[in-house]
Amino acid sequence: SAGSGTATATVTSVVVTCTTGTQAIGVTVAGLSGTGLTLQNGTEFLTITGVTTTSQFKTAIPYGQPYNITVSTQPTTPAQTCTVTNGSGTSTAGVAINVQVTCSLGTLSIGGSVSGYSGGTGFALQNNGGDTLTITKNGAFTFPTLVPVNGAYKVTVSGQPAGPNQTCTV
């Protein structure tokens, strides 16, 4: 804005302020079912309440300044684990800061046991049509890919043993 008035003597009270601009930090939350999720950027905290899926930190970041969004408090009732994606960087003119937070109830391993297997080759199990596990002996097995709590799983025989030929069922 302009400094104006009538000059009758020396004027020294005109204040000029320069800024480089700021960028707001937007937050999108997915999978939240618990309560008490709090995010942090520096000394500022943002509590996510209810079923809010989008929010924003109150303080915008000046261009050229860093930001680092972390989970300060994980949700409870039920307990969940939330992770932050795109949570750190440097504010840049014209580039939106969109932080994603994904919450889950955790993960479980899927496994079991094999009995009656006589050896041979080609015996394999799959979970959910993809997580293939080659079986080489009787006993316990565990698929390498974890499944979200309350997530679906389906174990199938993807390859029957040969040499000797056997038919294995789940």
C-alpha cells in the first residue's frame, strides 16, 4: 500500500514491509477410525477430529522455508497406526503442500501348516491370488506379505506337487 500525507517537514514514519509469500499446508487423512490423532509441524499441532478427511495447519510456511509434518499422537479407541507421506520439504511459490496421512489398524501375518507332503517339486500356495509361497517341506509356513487387520485373505494351492504327484487342498 502507499504511504501518503502532506509533507511539511521530514517524514520518517512510513513503514515498508516485504514478504516472499507463504504456502498453506493441506492435510488429507485416509482410514481414520480412532480418536486423538495429532499432527505436528515444528511447534504447531493439528488435532484431527471425527471423520475429518481434509484439514489444514493454521500457520502457512514462507517460501523457501522447510516443513516437517509428523504424527505427534497416534489415535486410540481403536488403536491405529498412522503414517505421513509427503510430510517434509521446502515451501515453493506455486507448489501446493499436500500431506497425506494413512491410518490402519495394523497388519497381521497369514500362515498355517502343511502335512502329508511327500516331497517333489512345484508345490506352491498363494494368498489373495498373488503372494506366492513355494512349499518345500511339511510344517509351518508364513506368507511374506502382511494383511491389514480386518482385511481379506484367501489361501489357495497355486501349484500341486510333482515327483511324486499329490493333490493338496487348503
